[in-house]
Amino acid sequence: MDEKKDSLYTMHADNNMQVSEYNKMAKPGEIITFGTYPQTADGTDITPIKWRVLQNSGSELFVLSEYILDCKRYHGKSVDIKWRDCVDITWRDCDLRKWLNGEFYNTAFNATEKEFIKMTHCTDNGEGSPDTDDKVFLLSVNEIKDASDKHGKDLRCAIGTDFAKIKKPDGCNLYVYDKTKKADYIIIDGKKFGCSWWWLRTQGNKASRVHFIGTNRSIRCYANNSNARDGVRPALKINLVL
């Protein structure tokens, strides 16, 4: 993979007008900052979240976190859960959706930023999995395919922050590829960083499995929803007009 060089819009969200005018300038493929989340290994920092703009309709931005921000099971919270302990679950009812729209949402965004986060109607959640309305969500299979067509498959190759890589109290521990295969690492400032698996929201080839982005930037359909090695790249839509 070629070295990443991106234009970056840096923002400090102090008022509604500032957020709106700032984001209107963002073009598809560019990076904006919005909200904060720990990104260092000790987890004590308040670091702006970088988001890749997938679409700018003029009235809203569709964005995906540039980095894997955390490591979570799709479903299950106990440290005692093993990868075999998967259960039939839908996106609507899974623990990861609850975490994204609860703890993550409240940690990452202040009151001003929350006013701009649009409730999104999520479809393509899997066979028999009902539609949902979410503030924060994961990309679906169709959404990542569409985004890849527009922005290239390199969009699928993502690295975790140092915080995402540390082993969590619930046993989650992000898998990081070695750097021997070019398709599975990113070069930043001349240094190689191994990419990682990350969840999609669409149910997999069984009701207890989920789609994810795997090696060689591929879309895979067989991850047990109890896996503790996959990363989380939140997505959301930002209103440009209130």
C-alpha cells in the first residue's frame, strides 16, 4: 500500500455555527475531526477522532472513523466468553450496537456535537435482522462495497490506535497483521503499521456469525459474534443544516 497522505480539517466544536460551516467544506475522501476518544495506551488522553468523509450530500456528511478506535465483541461482555460461545443474535439486539449508542456516544461527543449527529435508518443488517435507527453504527456489507467503489479498497485497510490495541478487562485483544504482506499494512511517515480485522454490522452466513473486513482487504462472512479480536470503526451521519 502506498504511503497515506491526507488533507485534514481540524475543528474545535464550540458552537453550532462553527460545526456546520466547518463541515460544509469537507469533500468525499477527506478527513475531518469530530468528537474525542482515548487513543494512547494508557487511555487517559482526550484525542480528536479522525473521520473519513464517505459522502457529502450538501445537507449531511456520511463519515467512517479513520482508525479502529476500540476492540469489542459483537455480542458478549464477560471475560469468560470464548470464541465458540457465539449465540444467534441480530444487529438490533447485539451488545456492540448498545455500546456504540450508549457508552461510546456519550464518551466521544459533547452536547454541541450531539446536536449534529443524525439518527440514521440502518438496513442491510442481515437476513431476518430488522432495520434499526441509530446515532452511531457500523458499516453494512453494501455500504462498504459502495464506499470501496468510490474511494478504493484501501479504505478497508485500517490500523488500530494504541488504545484499541491494549488488552481490555473483558479479554478483548485486537489482532494485528504482521507486515510481510503489502495489502495488510499501511505506511505512515515511512513506517509500516499492520492492519486489523474490523466488524461490519451485517449478519454472516449463520445467525451467530457476522461479516467483517479480513486479510487482503476482503469482506468475510464467518466471524463468530463472540470473537474478541475484531476492531470497531464507528460510522455516523452529521447534519449540516439544523
